[in-house]
Amino acid sequence: MGSLDFDAAFSAAGALAMAGWASMILLPRWRSLSRRLAGLVIPTILSLGYVVLVAVHWHGASGGFGSLDQVAALFGSRPLLLAGWVHYLAFDLLVGSWILRRSQAEAVPHGLVVPVLLLTFLFGPLGYLAYVWLEASIRAAREDRIARLQARLPAWLRALEIEPRLMAAALAMLALAIPTTLAALIDPRLFQGVDPWIKPLKFEISIALYLATLALLVPLTSERFRAGLAGRYLIWPVIVPLFLEVFYIGWRASRLEASHYNADDALGAALYTAMGIAAVIFTLAPAVLAWGLARRDAAALPAPLRLSLIGGLGLTTLLGLVSGFALGGSPTGHYVGTVPPAHATLPLLGWSLEIGDLRVPHFLGLHALQIVPLFGLLVWTATRHATRGIAAVALFATAYAGITLMALAAALRGRPLLGWT
């Protein structure tokens, strides 16, 4: 078989595999057809081709499987390289067929399975892991799964009501931190002097905390509120943009490219604009939740605690949007001022210790929904006095807002952290 014949066989194998993938993606309801094509007929044909290639050309090959160099030498043979490619096509197709069958048995929406199938087609094991992650997330979103998890927790946690979809999303986001951490440990590359995986890792942890907080607070609103448009806004319109943003940041990190302030081409500018719109969508959610908690039909809560929840959620939206617009509109990025050659930053967070950094007030603003309610809970636990508790919460929330705005003003003037030098 000549070189041209190998090229033709390569093209034919690829076209055959594409037919199998197309049947799974485009014809999911024709289960018998897609299963037979992608799960039996096409892998069988590809496997037969693989057997013939190995049987005819294995005897003349150098190399082996004992080391990476031996494998590289083995695939230096064009016939065996083709055999390896056919092996890849056949087995990835089988994995894709398994994913489709499994997703249909578990009633996973096909719209969510299509990106997983595309990942399996392109990157094999990545698609498999993506499906395992997706199915586990959907299972966790079912109320019985969350209830089973709660049953194993301490008594005070078992008493809490948890919104299952938001909590499942929080756990799924936290799971993404595992491969991100591994990538940070093994990737020797740097982007602008920093490990490129630190940024997606920080976002994953922060967003997981944000979603878990909403999951705990949404059930405190009334059933009527949760069933309405405002209550529904707190679920998928929040979850979807957050995951898309994290996926985008991770994709840019893998390419050693900036995810924010990246307008070098039309695609980058469009995606950066889309990120800004998504940020506004999920930053408005705490204000919507604050309204739900302020309604008369919300769960009965001690006045100081209710005030801390409403105040913290409201401040998150207000301060988050103000600092976010300042951050997004900055022509020089999140730093304000000339970055020194030996730039001192805060460990892990990366905040500048020498010039203005708009990420500081943005962080404070977005985490008001955890910090202010936590203070309110501590005050109520310590005093059990409504009047003093309300006064303490109001004073703390005012001071918190003032500190955040001071940090924003300091950053805009090019001064570090809260203006200290």
C-alpha cells in the first residue's frame, strides 16, 4: 500500500467516524440507528481496519510501549501511526456511544450532552470526565440527593433548607477546582509573571462560595416568590453565565491569554463584552434575593439577622456594580499606575502593594453578601437583643460600604489597597 493509499484510508476512516458522531449529535431520538452506527457498526469497521494494519505492518516496526521514546519510535511508522489514529477513532466513538446511552437512561437533556460529545470527539478522556461531572451535578441537583447529603451532616446543618440546583452548581464549580489545581502544579509557564491557572482557580472558589450562599438564602423566601419570575431568575440565569465565564477564563488560561481586557481582535472584544453582560446579570441576583427576603411572606427571622441579609445582598449588588463598572471601564486594566519592575503583590490574591488595584474594592463589594450576614449572625447569637442588634448591623454595614468605597477611591488614585503606602 503506497503513501497515497494511507492518506486515502486516513480520510475514509475520519469520514466514517464523523458519520457516527453526526448520528449521535443530530439524531438522538433515533436511538436504534445512532446506537447501531456509533456503538456497533462503525467501531467494528474501524477495528477491522486496525487489525489489518497491525497484522501487516507490526513485524517491521521499531519501538514499543516500554517508554515514551519507544512509543514515539513506534509511531514513526506511517502505517502504525494510521493504526493508532483508527484506534483513537474507534474507541472514542464507543465512549461517545456510551455517554449517549447513559445520558438517555439518566434523562440528561440532550442540549447539555452535545458539548460533552464534541469534547469527547476532540479530546477523548476530557469528554468522558465532562460527562461524569455533568451527570454527578444533575444527580446532586435532585432534591433527594441533597437531602441524603444533609442527613450525614451535623444536626444544625440538617435543619437548614437548601436550594438543590444552586447547591449542586456550587459543588460542581468546586469540583472544577481539582483539575485547575493540578494544572497549576504541573504547568511551568507564566503569564505576565503569574501562574496562568491561579486566576481560574480563584474564580472557581469564589463562585462556588457565591452559589452556596444563594442556595442557603433562597429557601428563606416564600414559595410564591420562588415560583414567580424573580425567584426563577435566581436559578439558571445565575448558574449558566457563571459557568460560561469560568469555562472562558480557563480556556484563555490554557492558551496563556488574557480573559479580561482582551480586545486584540473582534472575537476577543465580543467575548469580553459578553462577560460584562453576564457579570451584570448575576450581580443583580443578590438584589432580587434581598427583595424576596424583605417581603412579608418571607420566613420569620430575627430582625438583626434579616437586616444583615438584606443589607449584605443589597450592598453586593450596589458595590459590585459600581466597582465592576470601574474595573471594566479602566483603560489600563485592573492596575492603576505604572507597574514597578519588582512588583510586590499580596500572596495568592495578587493584589498590588505598591499601586492602585481595582480588584480590591470589587472583591469587598462582591463578598458583602457573606461578610455582613455573618456579622449579623454573630451579633444576634451574642446579644439576642433586637434593638442593639439592628443598630450594630446598620453601623457595620455602613462602615463596610464606606471602607469599600474608600478602597475604590484609593485604587482610582493609583494608591495600593486602602490607600496605605
